[in-house]
Amino acid sequence: MQNFPAFQDFQPFLAPAKINLFLHITGRRADGYHTLQSVFQLLDFYDTIQLKPTKTGEIKRINEIEGVPASQDICTLAVSALQQFTGCTLGVEYSVEKRIPIGGGLGGGSSDAATVLLALNHLWQLNLSRAELMQIGLTLGADVPVFIFGQNAWAEGVGEQLTAIQLKPSYYVVVTPPVHVSTAQVFANSRLTRDTKPLKIADFSRDVNSEVFKNDLEKVVCEEFPAVATTLKWLGQFGQAKMSGSGASVFLEVNSKQKADKILAQIPKNTTGFVAKSLTKHPHFSLVK
């Protein structure tokens, strides 16, 4: 008989945003998935997930999220996947306070799912390894494993082959235009180039700011979503602005919070934005070995 832990009230867990410092599409596999190279940088800008384990086995989201039915929420899918993988009969009630823009290329949904897996592995006392949680995460989405990996990472494969990478501390201005970009739609675009020559970590470490390191999705997204192009051009007046992931969010690295705050104060009225500092590790990295 399973020895259930004693449950208390809701407990908060953080789900950090990420940006892709570059994103190269290096090929396309027979199953349709794209192979890529990228560097993931974690940021100290978070969604907050409140979790309360239950003994009912049910998965219940207790707050509304516009456009995201509870049954389709990636957090619900993450709990279900964890139950199926382990045979655990426990359940959970949860809420999600969204701050990371949905459809912004900042990994919000993937990060939420990863945090749910990390937290419930701890709360349900499942003792799964990081590798096992990453295996579950990959079934939910290509970006989920990096948040469970929990460190800034050089990514290859479909994004699941991860190598920890040391990045210098920085501040970032992140600006999001009022459009929702579909990742699947971007990757399916016939104009997307899929043959960028693979590079090595050493190439990136030598010259992070080289123009060789770009976002291969950026051109297609800017053509399809003029608001992204406009926002990228606006932020580009202050430095080397780039798009994160499949967009719509764009970002700029700066060397001080003061400079970042000054830029953020000027963002166009129809956009949203935030200033974030780089993280070296996920806030819940230590929950799993």
C-alpha cells in the first residue's frame, strides 16, 4: 500500500521564462521534426504555479485562463503524464498565475509544465531522476526538457540534447507586440530555410555577439507578422535586438538594470514588456538530483 505524504495547503512554485540567444534550423527529420541548434538563457521573470496534492487522483485547475481550457492546459497534461509514468494514484489542485506572454517564444507553457513535474515529483515523493523527468517532459513539448535540466544550455537535436553552458550575467529588455505566433505554423512555412551549417559550442563561446548567430525563424515571422518586424526595428535602435524562439517577443541584452529600465519606459503603446536578469539555474533546480 502506497505511503501517502501528509498534504498541507497550496504551495507556490516558480516557472521562469527563457530566451533563445540564437536559433538555427539545421535540418528536418523523416518524422517531420526539425533539428536545431540554440542556446537557452533562463530569466528571472516567472509564472507562479500553486499546487495542492490530493488523494482523489483528480487533476483540477481552480482558476480560469483566457483561451486555455483546463483539459487542454499543458499543466494538466503534465500531471496526467506523471501519473501514467509512475502509476501514482494521487491527484492535485492547481492554479497558474500567468505573467509570461502566451505565444511569445519565451517558453511559458513549457516552463509551467516543467515546474509541475519538478514540484509534484517532490510533493508526491516519487523520487524520479532528472533524466526521467526530462523523458516525460519531451512527450509534452520540445522546450520542456531544458527547464527540467535547469541550467542555461546549448541545445541540439529537436532541442532535447542539452549541454550546460556558462553565460555572463546580463540584463534583458523583452518586448512583445500584440500578436500570437503559432510555432507549428512558422515551422511549416515553405520559405523557412532548414540547412544552416551546424556550429560548435566553442564558436559561440568565442564570439557570442557574432552575426553568424541569428534566429532562422525571424525572417519568416517578420514577413507573416508585421508587428514583430516593427517591434524588432524599434528595439534595434538601442542595440542588437533579436527575436526569441518562434516569436512574437523580441529582446535586447544590456549591461545594467538602469539602462534596461530606461529603454522599457519608452516602449510603444501597443506593446508590453519587462526587464529581467539572467539566471544561472532554475529556482527549483535542487528539488531533483
